[in-house]
Amino acid sequence: MNGYSQLKKKRINVAGFYIGSYASEEAEGVLYCHLDPASGELRVEGGMSGVENPSFLALNRQRTRLYCVSEGESFQGSPYGGVAACGLEGESSIPRMLNTMPSMGTAPCHISLSADERYLFAANYSSGNVAVYPVQEDGSLEPVSDIQQHQGSSLNPERQEGPHAHMIQPTEDGCYVVTADLGLDQLLVYGFDVQAGTLNPLPEKTLQIAPGEGPRHFIFHPAHPRLYLINELGNTLMAFAVDLPSCSIKGPLQTISTLPDRFQDTSFTADLHLHPNGKFLYGSNRGHNSLVCCRVDPEDQMLTVKSHTSSGGDFPRNFAIAPSGRFLIVANQDSSSLQSFSLNPDTGALAPLHSLTLEVKPVCILFA
């Protein structure tokens, strides 16, 4: 297809990662890049075109399939955004298109795979709904098997006039699916029927967040019954208790600011990630243009802010920590740049290494 390019056959000691971006359909909006672990140098190896605004990505565990959204108000003649399935087979790590589907809502902003990778979940921000797609054996997508429309509004009349689904993620056992809705100030919990591919609303498990906070992304601690939530409008991180077998979420146990005390200008959070060793939690601040680092207490998993580090660019969106735990890469959307950092796994400290300017606006980073 257009924009498909081959990687060099020569293999060197590098860490590969994918970039999702805001880009035209003609541009290579999904990029495959390398991080040199000796120097932190970043470089683009190739990319795939054919999808407008492939802003968020998901990979299967074997790293043979990549999925992306098309974040917009229309897609291939439909009044929706889109989702696309791509293959990563052979010697090349550059995606090749398998097929596409309408997202059944507008401005899809997050996707994830079910625990058994038989389904893809999509969150549509502008229309405030979520959709489920069966995944075929070759990784391509079947037509939607379920759609759930959120209802309501919250405190902020400009940003919370209606539902805005911002993230959708299954639990590790595959029994439940959790959605963060920025417009409702809620975490909604669904039971998931793996045979039918349907979401069963469980309103008794819905968690109401403080009005005006705007929940965006969340993460389950891999070793402890904790869920961490970053709130876009409130610029806060929250810690919750979680009973994983029942997906019962209680709290918040703690709420802390992602910004320094004296910062008064406009800023919005974006992403959060735990270090692989579970000792540090990081979040991105768009406006303050920083990464906040929090220590995770080994006894009760509460958070303490340790530092704020410049993102090295403008409007840091998503970021990713290398599997080794020794590097972090930030996607600075509005400066069209990537910034790599060395990461000290004992202290959590970040030190800038290398910046790379792109022809597209980077949004999402996934290590391959």
C-alpha cells in the first residue's frame, strides 16, 4: 500500500518503538523508530501511510499485529472515526494494512485488546461511546459486536457538556472492562461476555470522580490491589483500592497535584506509566511541559512527588518507558518532536539524551 517501506536488513543493538501521530492520510503517520541504548539517539526507520490521524496504537503480545485509530469525525465515507488493523510479519517491522472499520463514534482516542486478544475495544471521545470488534486469526477486524453509549454531563460546561470516553481497558483476567469518561467524571465498569463479544453495564460498580477532575488514563499496579488515575482537567493523580476478582474500585485513597505548587498557568495532564520495577509512577503535564515523577511507597503504594523534569518540547502527550527500565521517550505533540531520557531505576531520576524533530505531530509511543 502507499507509504509502505522496508527496513534495512542489517540488525544492530537497538530498541524499536512505534509512534502514532496527528498526520494527513498521505503522510506516514505510523512510524517505526529506533532508540540506541548506548547513546539514547533516536531515528526513524520507516512508516505507514493511508490512515488520517493514527493517534493511538495497540500491539498484541507477540508483536505481530498493530492496531491504530483514525481520530476524526469521518472515515472512508462514514460519519465516524476509524480503527485499522496492521500486520508486522516477516523481516520488516513496518506495519502493513490488513483492514479498517468505522469506529461507530467520533474522534476515537484509545484502543486496547482483550485479555485473550480475540477482541479490540475502542473509546470514542467526541461521541462518548465505546465499541467492541472481534479479531480474526490473521489479526484483521470483523464488524462491531457491541456499542455502549454513555449518558450525562458534569461540572465544566466547555469540556464536560456530555460524555467523552477517553480510555477503555480490560482487566487482566478478561472478565471486566473499565472505561474512563472525562465528560462524566466517572470510571465505568462493564462485565465482558467473551463468547458474544458484548459489554454488560454494571452501574453498581461505577466510580464517581470529584466534579471537574476529568479522568483521562488509568493503570492497574501489576503486583498490588491499586489503580492509579490521572485527571486531565484537575491536574491530579489519584490512588484507589481495587478488589481485582470483583473489579470493585474504592476511593480515592489519595489525591495529589501533578504540578509544582507555584505554577498558575493553564496545563492539562495526559498520560501515566509505572516503572517496570513498580517503584515510580510518571505523568505528563501539557502546558507546564513536564514529566512528574512520584515514588510509590512499597508498603501502602501511596504516592509522593519526587521531581518535575522538562519534557524537552511543547505539549507532551503520551510517553513510554523502555522494557529495560533505563530509558523513557516523550512525544511532544506541538513541537513535533521526540525526546529521550536516561532513567535511573533506583532513584527514578530522568536526564535528557536526544531530541528528534518529526514531520508529523507525535501522540502515542509503544515499545516493540
